[in-house]
Amino acid sequence: MLDLAVDAIGVATARAGHQPVAALSDDYVLPLARLVAEAGGIPLERVWMLAPEGGADLATHALASLGAPAAGEPLFLVRSGPLRDPYVVELARLVHEADWPGEDLGITHLDELGGTVVFDLLDWAVEGGATALICDEPQYTDALADRVPLAAVALRLRRGRGPLRVLGSGEGAPGSGFRGLTFPGSRACDSWIALHAALAGGEIADGEKVLLHTCGPSREGWLAMEAVDVAAVRLASAADAAARTESRVP
């Protein structure tokens, strides 16, 4: 059993900001797009790429929705895949703009399991409280595939018992003996967004167990939790963060 709990969940989503590679082409983009096309077995003209401005503020809004962190609280930025050059400094930008008071760490290449198996690392790294920011912004997509929204989920964590107690996590299929509510998804943020909606809708009662089950195109993982005190779970959204920002504008 992992010794972590979730105090707050903040979410931010946006319509996909991808554009045809031809609209973004330069000497750096085209070779990458060709590699993506070859790896995916699709024609180059079907490869769409996330525009530089596409979803750039999602992480900021999700993080801001949780409010100010405690003094010295660390920040873990978890991205679902590799980054393009404009995003290499994403963590530095977030830390600077939020004036983050504690240490920060970036984690990439967990792919669709960024919202589940990362808890093994967090359980090892978190001493008191922490914030984990999970970003799911695929850099490339197939023009014929369903348009998926960009997403970011911010979690405020604590060591020990809390409103949502983390029971365990792992890679692969969850065991068949789980008894509780299951929130499936195919990407890193999907199950967290579904859980956020269920909590907001009063669909989860104290004492119930919940399973976040992510099954993506190449990997599968899970995270099990127990709802200890549903009323104490603080739920936030990008709209909350935007409202606070507007209230400070004279």
C-alpha cells in the first residue's frame, strides 16, 4: 500500500490545437513529422502537429486552480511524451510564473500511464505535501483519427491519510478481485477527469473504493484509491483559476 493521499484535484481541458504539418513546416519540424509518419505507418500529409500556441496555458490554469502551495512544497511536472523545443522550458516557465516556493522535477515518457504508475515515484519522493501536474498534450495526431482534447490535471498530495487514500498502483491489467467504481481511460488524464466529474456529481460515497484504469495503445496501468472523506476533497477547474485572475484585474 502506498502512503499517499489526494487532497485536491484541478482540471483544465481545451479543444485540440493541432494543425497540418504543412502549415507549420520548417527545417526542424518536417524531419520530425517524417519520422512520426514512418513510425505510425501513415502518409506525411495526415500528420498534424500541435501548434506552438495550442494548449500552452492549460498547465498554468490547472496549476493555478489549486491555489497557492504551502511553503517549500515540491512540484512534479508529468508529461505524457517527449517535448518539442518550444516546450523544453515548460517547467521553468511554470515555476517562474507561479513563483513556486519549493523544488521542482520534470518527468516525461510515461506515455498514457503518467496519471497512474507515477505514484510509485511520488510515494518514494514526497515527504510531506506536494503538487503533481499531469499534462496530456500529444504533439502529433493522425488527421483521420478522432480529435481528442488537450488536458492537464493538477493534484495536491499529502503523506499519510487524507480524503482520497491511495491504495496502490501498477503497470499492466488490474487484478480481478477489485470491488468498487472503475474509471477507464486511454490517456494519462482521462480517468482523473472522469473521477473529478463523479466527485462533483455526488456519485461517490465515503468508504467506496475507486480504480483509475488506463489502457492506451501500447501500455496499461492502474491506480486504486479509497474515498475516506468525499466532502473534504477540493475540486477545482480552469474556470476557477480564470475567475480568480479576473478578480485581481482592476
